[in-house]
Amino acid sequence: MTSNAANTQSLLPVRIAGTGSYVPKKILTNHDLEKMVETSDDWITSRTGIKERHIAAKDEFTSHMATHAANRALEQAGLQGEDLDLIIVATITPDTLTPATACYVQQSLGANRAIAFDISAACSGFLYALEFARVAIAAGSVKTALIIGAEKLSAFVNWTDRDTCVLFGDGAGAAVLSAQKNDSDTGKILSSHLGTDGKQTAILNIPGGGSACPITLQNAEQHLAALSMQGREVFKCAVNAMRQASEIAIEKAGLTSEDIDLVIPHQANLRIIDAITDRLKISKDRVFINLDKYGNTSAAAVAIALDEATRSDAVKPGDRILLVAFGAGLTWASAVIEW
Ligand code: ACO
């Protein structure tokens, strides 16, 4: 199932007015992991491109990381919590099953006027949030929205399973969205595209902890509340879905892949990214990579990368940026932004 989302022409144009990101202090390197499971820096680097990841402290929750990233995005946008009408947190690792992590963030930002809720679309979550916030602003129902991708995946990883524990990290990224007022405004959202395939729920999931399989003393020992993944299957689906999603968003924006100055892909695996950009005929110097430092931070990955790229010299005014993601669900999403 795919959406007809975003040809923005008939509605108010929407822009990204500020971005922010945050990663926890503690770094876990591939060499650290060599002491925990039977793996090697060489295997992890050659199969994924990941060298290290950041791990949140025990008392540092998803909402704390989300709030740090949000404060940076608000500061760049020149706004405060009370200016927000809408907060969406994309996460698969909420502080609590209920209330939503977005409610904790609303409180810590003092965003008393904002409605706040979470969405669960795994690694595509930030771009799902982007699209639904864009539509709300474009339709005139809200003025200013904060979207956040935030994850504490380290709390949902089986640290004895080498197939998965080497892949993930913690962190948060955020963006403030508002209507575009002037032609010179940066961060204009040109197009977006979302898709879901619910036939593939079994290849990537956290099987326990929900109503289908509440965690008990017995099944906790089987690590049922940890991420489980059929890596090879996910790899193939990720390449196909992200290539197609990229092509659709580029076409909806009235562009070709030659017009894309920078691709900011989901940061799961360098080999997946290379396969997609090769098929799109986009050279490696036009692809933003930070997975070597952070690993796969699921919903936070594209958000952190967008913040880092746009605060660095990787992005110049007027550049067209393709964002593309893929995750459990299966879900996929893409967007083209003019900076
Ligand atoms: N260290 C050493 N060896 C390992 C490790 C490890 N950490 N993990 C697996 N291996 C072994 C396997 O046991 C296997 O051994 P065998 O051949 O003796 O059976 C061998 O390495 C090869 O395993 P594969 O699974 O075939 O390795 P592959 O090349 O597919 O790489 C990986 C695995 C990195 C997980 C890859 O499949 C991948 O990136 N998949 C997609 C992940 C992704 O994109 N996820 C996105 C969404 S995540 C989300 O939504 C939360």
C-alpha cells in the first residue's frame, strides 16, 4: 500500500524552519562489542559500515533525548515550546506504552498549547511524522509543528545476540515545521511519499511486550522484548523499497536524480545505501553518511543526519535533498526538500 501524499502545489507550502539532534555521551565501539559477543570490528565494518554507536544511560529515556534535540531545533527556528501547536514523536522505544512519549516532551518543553502524540513506523517514522505535520500545516489546521525521531534501542536489544546487537544505537533528531512565508525561506518540502506492506511483519519486529505477548518472567529470559530480524530478507526489501520510494519522491518534485544534490538515507547499512544510490545513478560524494558514528538509530537516523548535514558544509542554500527511509512494518518513506 502506498500513499498519494504530497504534491504540495494546491495547499500552503511548508518548510523546515529549524533542526536539532542529540546523542548520549557513552560510546560503544566495535572493539567493545568484541568483548561481549563473538564478533569482530572487521566483520561489523565490512558488513555494515558501523564503527561505533552511542548508548543512553540507565536513567536517560527516549523523551529526554527527544527534548534535547527539540530544544536545538526550536532555538534554530527562533521559537519556544509555547509557540508549538503540534508535537509528533516517532519512536518504537517509547518511555512507556502509554502515555505517549510526545506527552512527556510537551511537558518538558512547556509546550502547553500543543497537541502531542506518537507514531510507530520504525525507521520510517520521522518521515511519516514529516508528512502528517506537513499536511496539517498545509491544510491550515496548525501553524507550527515539532517532529522528532527518538530511540533508546539499547533497551530493546538482546546483548547476547550478535546478529542484532552490533547494529543499533540511541539518539534523537528533531525538526520544526511551519508554513513558508517568503520565496527566500529555506527548507521547503517539495514532495513526499509513504508506503506500508503489512504482509512482512514477521521479518523485523519486537515480538513481546504488547498485548499479543505480555512479558512474563519466563519469556523475558527468551529475550522476547528485544528486536528480532531476518537480516538478509530485510536487506533485499530495503533496497527495493527505498529505490522505488526515492524515484517516486523525485518525480513528484518534478525533478530527476541528476537534480538531487544530496541524499540523506536511513543509516542502517552502508551496503544498502550503496545499492540504492548505484541504482539511482547518484555518486557517493552526493550521499550523507554518519552510520559509522551512530549505527542504526531507527526513527532518529534520518533526523540526526538531516541536522548534521544542514549544519555542515554538506548542504548549500538551494540544494535539493532527498530523504529516504525503510523499517519494520514494513514501512518506507521519502521526501525531497529544497534547502
Ligand atoms: N559478527 C560476526 N559474524 C556474524 C555477526 C556478527 N555480529 N552477525 C552474523 N554473523 C554471521 C552469521 O551467523 C552468518 O554466519 P554463517 O554464514 O556461518 O551462518 C554470517 O555472519 C553471515 O550472516 P548474514 O546474515 O548473511 O550477513 P549479512 O551479510 O546479510 O549481514 C546484516 C547481516 C548486517 C544484518 C544485513 O543483513 C543487514 O543489514 N540487513 C538489513 C538491516 C536493516 O536495514 N534494518 C533496517 C530496519 S531496522 C528497524 O526497522 C528497527
